[in-house]
Amino acid sequence: MTSDRIDLDTLRSGARLAGFAWTDAELDEIRTQVEAALRLLRVLESVDLGSTEPTTSFRAV
Amino acid sequence: MPELVWAPVTELARMIASKAVSPVEVVRAHLDRISALDGDLRAYITVCGDAALDAARAAEGALMTGGAPGPLHGVPYALKDLYDTAGVRTTGGSRIFADRVPTVDATVARRLAQAGAILLGKLNMVEFAYGPEGLNPHYGHAHNPWDATTPRMAGGSSSGSGVAVAAGLAPAALGSDTGGSIRIPASLCGITGLKPTYGRVSRAGVLPLAWSMDHVGPMTRTAADGALLLRVMAGYDPADASSSVLPVPDYPVALTGDVKGLRVGMLRNGFLDAAAPPVQAAVEAAANTLVSAGAVLDEVKLERTSLAAAGALAVVAAEALAYHAELLRTRAADYDPEVARRLRVSAFVGGAHYVRAQQVRALVREEIDAALARRDVLLAPTTPVAAPALDERRVALGDGPSDVRTALLRFTRPFNFSGHPVCALPCGFTQTGLPVGMQLVGRPFDEATVLRAADAFQRLTDFHTRRPVM
């Protein structure tokens, strides 16, 4: 999901996939925040990660 | 004898151990002050008055019979209401946990008790630690004590911890820091807050926001007090798989007051330059103070910290939702509506986002490590503005306007993402008398150098000794 504008159907599907059944009013309330979050997350999609592995533990125990 | 409610922890510990003052006097002085002021300040959710006095009497008795006092014997402190306390409710700042009474102490609470510290009570906070403003609709917003006329944010999420220490309602408190929640209230309330290296202090028994971003640390009026508390709190805990087996240094001994040759890297681009002018001026002056004491200053440009905002969003969102999913399905109406909205947004962060964020995390950490390979500490403002008014939603920064929430998190969150240790301390005041904070970032597990630099700054200045007029 990387488009700028998200319609209610997409929000509903996304919520359902995540296991939630929110009302249209609840989804509409978060629409602009979801759009803003996804715009920010697009930054992650644009980074050249090469062969960098995910960091699951930061420090030597 | 100093006024007991303003004495540092190190001094209280010394006075109590030498029997110059009774723990009962110290605890009673704090309880009286809480009674007088906390109705307005709302730093506390639960005050453990009777238990604290009982513990103080026991501590006094132990001293009279010649028992060897622990390093914090008889010294009162308070806990963010995120830390489990056996027999004392731990609400997480939420109505959902209003009656939740743990049966086991959090590890750090147990360690502080073993060192002789006395719990005054449980402190106000943003619900489930999910916010930097310090607002809580269930228990009341904690009020910043530095402005008696305009209600101002204390910062969060450890809002009560910041207010209690700043206002003399506790000589020390514990907070937690997932995106800045120790350092933001430290900055806005004019106190010293330490976010240790990830894994330095056990998180066992602390309600999580995001497991891989949560840090536990002390909030005090001096770096020396922070060093003493960290010495007691830090160390491996089998109950926390992320806790480090690295030995715990004697942090108080490291506080030599000497910064000759200390290599300080100023974070200007994206940090100092983005702060509001009064903050810029105070942090620049602080850097000059360190230089005048022999530190060596240069400038550092971090290119990758801009990735930290996106990465931290993905990690916190995914991990917070993992913890809250069931509660969000069954108790949604009982959440702070703002926290509920943030959790709902989290549902749209996918697994691939989360994994990419963890890859980006390695890159961000690598860059900060490289900067610290040639320097001892990095210096930056803690927050780009001083305390906003409670109803303020947008602020003017050095690089343009911003919403308050994003602004408050901007300079702190990268170091939760990377896990480096950071000490936030006051470095000045605005023209209207609001505290300004700076942060010192160190190498992993080098809290000793970070605290040494902070303590040395506090020996050269008096910002940390000023008190709000209440």
C-alpha cells in the first residue's frame, strides 16, 4: 500500500487483514494518519539496503 | 542542613547513613510536599504514604541497631506507573489497568529496594507510554511546574516522573524511554534523565510499549544521582533476555569532573539547526562551556538519522500493536482516544515494513558508531523547543513549522532506534524562564563517559540547581 490517498474500502480490507473490524467512522477518523504513516514508510522502501541483515538484537549479551 | 526536598540523592544517602537526618524526616517532608502541591501538579497516580513511612521507620531502626546501610538506604524515590510493584496497583496510565495489582516487583524496583530505597508512589504518565506530550485524560495531565500562569506540557511519556523530580515531590524517579520518554520530560521540566544503552538495565516487570525500543532509566536532578541509581539498577537479569552480561562499572567513581581532551561532536545539521532560536543559543553556549573546560569540539553530520523516523515508526507501531491487539478488540472504548488512534494506524504497518526497518536500523547504528569511533560523545538539543502550552498543537522550529508531537520526538527517537546511551540535562532557560535541555550521546555501554561529561557540565553551571517558583 503505497498510494497517497486511501479509500474506505482499502482501509476496511487492511483492518480486516490485520484482524480488526472497525466501523467506517473509526476508519475515516484515522485515514489522514494512515496516509501520513504510509508516506513516511515509503522512505524505507527507497533505501538501498544491499545485503544488510535485519537487526534482531542490538548488543552482545 | 539543606531543605530535604531539594537535597540530591547522593547527599540524602550520606546524611541518612551518618545519622545526620532520619529517613522518617526525609520521607515525611516529601509526603507533606506531595500533599500540598500534587493536587495541581498531578505527578502521582498512587501515593504509598503509609508504606513509605513504615519503610522509613524500619530503615531508621536498622541504622540504630548498627546495620550496614545499602547505597540508597532510607532514600525515597518514585516509579513511573509502568513498573510492576507487588501489592501496589500498576495502571500503565490506563483506565484498563486501573485495578491491576501485580504480585511481583519489576527487577529494577526490587534492586532499588534491596539497596534500601523507599517507594513514595507511582507516577503519572501517558497511557501505555504512547506519547511525548505528557497528556493523560484518565488521571489528569501532569502540569509542568515551570509556568504558574500558562498550563504547559511536562513532556512524556514519563510526565509524572519529570514533574515530581522538578517540583521536589521526589528526589529521584524512574522513567522509560521508547522514543524519548525519559529525555523529553527531562528537557521540558529542567531535570537530568538517562536513557542507558539498550540492554544495560533490565526491562523485566515493566509494561512494554515496543520491546526492542524500550529503555529503562533514572530521572534525577543531577548526573551524579543518575550515576548512583544506574549503579544499583544495571546488570544482567535472566528475566530479561535482552539484558547484557557486561560488568557494571562503578559509575559514581567515574565522575572525575574532568573533560580535558573530551572529544565532543556537535550534531548541527538536522539537530541544532532545526531547533528554535532560544534552544540553539543555549546549546551553543553549553558547547562553549565544555570547550572552556578543555573539551575538543567538532561538528558531525549524520545522514541516516532521517531514516530513523520511518524505521522507528514501523518498529514501534508493529510491536505496540502486537501487545495491544486483544485489548484493542475488547476494550477499545476505555483507551485514551489518541492512543487508540495511534494503535489503529499501526494495523497498516506491514511485516515487510517491519523487516526493512530492522535492516535500516543496522545502517543507522553503524553511522552513529562510526561518528563515535573518533569522538567520546555527541551533543545535540534534547527537544527543539521548550515546553509548549497544553493546548498547543504546532510549533515553529529552525527549519519550519511542525506539529508538536513530531517536534518533541525528533531529536530523541534516533537513539532509541540505535540503542546508544544518552543523558539529557538542562543547559539554559528561555527568556520566559522555561528550561532548555541538551543531550549527550555515548558509545554502547559507555554510560561512564556520558555521565562524566554531564556531571562535569553541572559542576561548571547551575542550571540543574534552579527551582520552579510554585
